Amino acid sequence: MKLFWKLFCSMVSITILACAIGGFVLIDGQFRAALAQEVQTLYGENDMVRYALSRELDRRTVEGREDVAQAAGSIIITAGGRTAAFRLSDHGGRELGGNDCMPPDLGPYPLIPSLAENRRGWTLRRVAEGAYYLHGASALRLLDETIYLENCREVSALFAQRERQYRSFAGVMLALAAGVGLVSLVAARAILRPLGRLSAATRSMAAGELSQRVRVTSGDELGELSQDFNAMAARLEQQVDELTDAARREKDFTASFAHEIKTPLTSILGYADLLLSRPATPDQVRDSAGYIFREGKRLEALSGKLMELIVLDRRDFSLRSTAMRAFLERVGNALRPALEGAGIRFAVEAEEAPVSIEPDLMETVCLNLLDNARKATPEGGSIALTGWAEGEGSYLIQVSDTGRGIPADELGRITEPFYMVDKSRARAQGGAGLGLALCRRVVELHGGTLEFDSAPGEGTTARIHLKGGGQT
């Protein structure tokens, strides 16, 4: 059974039960009060008959039971428009006399043996016709024996009145049940409305709408439950956002690592191909092996740093002073075989200046920009890697190419994650659209800026401004 019907039935049942008990107690209390009044009247009539019999016996010479019966038969007492009915009985219950008004079906008083002299009592009796009588008796001493004076009062009207009251009350209870049911229906809906909103919000959250909240309209327990639900929903949404962000960073790392690993592999494969495809002097073998070894080591260090940068979102890498001419020449030499093998003219020109950078990450940025330039530059084109000091502690790194260029309306979006200008070409070359986004993060980590100038058909220039020597 739903909570709504439980609440509805409980409210109706409790109200009807309370009213029923209250009505029963009230009607029964009135009946008992009226019956007690009739008992007092019964005792009053018994006292009057007893007094009248005593006076009558005082005027007569009483020698036996016949004299007592004659005296009793001469007594007539009228009260309330009716004649008081009485009779005299001995200890065995035999009638000695009376006024012949006692109902014939009303036998001897059943409690006569328990009445002591000058004591009285009463009982309620129902005769064969279905009428109810109060039957009373008192004990008196006559003719050296105990005689019992019995009298009665019909109280059938009290029982009939109580029956009518019960029937009327039953009708009132039916009407009350209908009214209480209607009121309980409205009240139950109003009380459970916040639970309905909570249920709807819960279903919405289960469907993925974690921003769902419920309106708090009261300060009672249901209002507190709504507030607790909103707090739980906010915390859950925050945790899901954190998990989603962590999953995105892991996905970014996978895509970025796959993207970034290609540049050092290009250098490794280029120098390896150089060693395999042509005779080489011992110096050339040594230099090529050195480049292969250094690129392998850089790839090993780069994987860990990319994980820290992307997955762990680390921003506290140690920066160290680096001679920029040697740094840029080393970067250029890493890609020189691949560029020359593609028929692209390549030049490196750098001004010497010490700049605080994280060499592995900054090398990743430069190689990424050079690799993008290589992909955009056709055979016979040219790429230049240059660098010069812009002021005390500031340095500009620039990568220029004579490639296909970037449309103006897309130039501002090329550093967005997963954005690719030429999607078909980028995917064919294994791109994921994360390289420049990663470059921007690394440059920002160094306190610098990354800018692009481009014209379709003329080429692109990327500038890295390392401000303040990379000090953040």
C-alpha cells in the first residue's frame, strides 16, 4: 500500500474511532445518569410506601399477616401521574399483599436473602414482553419476622431513548466519515506533495539531470528532508563533475601522449633511417646514435611529465635557467632529418640568453609547433625556428612556415581541445586536436603567452612570449 493511502486511512480511522468512542461514552454516560436518577426515584417511592405502611399499621390492631396485607392494600401513593407499584414478601419470596400494580411477570426480588433489616437494594430486570424494570426492595421488622417491601419502576423509555441515540449517532458517523475522508484526502495530498517533488527530482537525477533541486516550502521534517536532498544532490553533482573532469584529463592524457610521442619517434626513426639508408662515417653514427638516445630519454621523461600535467593537473614544475641558443638548436636538430627528408628547407637562428623554463615541457611545445608546421608545409617550402631576447628575463620563440595557412575565422580556436582546422587531414596524419591545447597550458605554466598569425596560402607564424624569464 502506498504511503498516501496509509496516511489517508490512518487519518480517517483515528478520527472515526475517536469520535465513535467519544459518542459512545457520551450516550452511555447520559443513560447511566438517567438510570441513576430513576434508582433514586425508586428508593424515594419505597421510602414513601414504607412510611405510609407504618402509619397505617399504627392505626390498626395487627395480629397476623392478614392484617398486614389489608393495611398494605389500603395504601395508594401517586407520583408523577402514576401509582407506585409495591408488594410485601416474606423471606421465602411469597407475596403477603400489595396494591396489585406490580407486573405479573416480575417474580420475587432475587436479592432478598442478602438484605439485612433496614437495608435496601435494587436490580434491573427484563420481563417477558421485553420491558425493562427497576426492581427495588427494603427489609423491615413486622410480627417478629423480617418482611420485604418490594416496588418497581418501568425504565423501558430509557433503553428506547438510548437505542434512538445510537441509531442517530450511527447516521452522524457515516456523514462524519465522508467529511473526514474528503478532508483527509486533501490533507494527505498537501502533506505528501514535497515527497512527490522529491520523488520526481530523484527520477530526474537517475536520468542524469544532476542539477535537479527541489523547492523548500516548509520548515518541518519534510522541509528538512528537502534541504538534505538538495545538499546531497549538490555534493553528488560536485563529485560527478570531479570524476568527469578526472576522466577527461585521463582521456586528454591518452590522446596527448599518443600525439606527443610521434615527434620524438619521428626523430628516432629519421636518424635510424639515416643510419640504415646510406654509408656513414663514425662521427655521423655517433651523432645519430646520440640523437636516438637523447630522444629516447626525453620520451621517457616526457611521458611522466605529461601524466603529471594532464592527469594530475600539476602546476608546480621546477623551472631552471636554460641557455636558449643551445636549447633551440637541440630542438631543431631533433626534427631536421624528418624535415629535410620531406624536402623542406629548415633554419634555426637563436640569440643567446638564459631563461627559466622546464626544458622537457618547453621542448615538447617547440617540437609540437615545428611538427604542425611540417604537416602544413608542402615540399619545397621552408620553416624557420628563431629566438631572441625581448627584455630583461623575457624571450620570444617563433616558428614560421610557408604552408597552407589558417583561415581567420578559425585562428582563434586552434588552441581549443580537440579542435582541428582540417579534420580529414589531421585524422589521416594521426592528429587528435590536443597538441596546441597542451602547448598553451605549458606556456601558461611558464607565465607566458602563445600567439598565432596566419594567412591562407601564405603560411603561419607561432610566437611564444616567455615573460619575466618564465617566472610566474
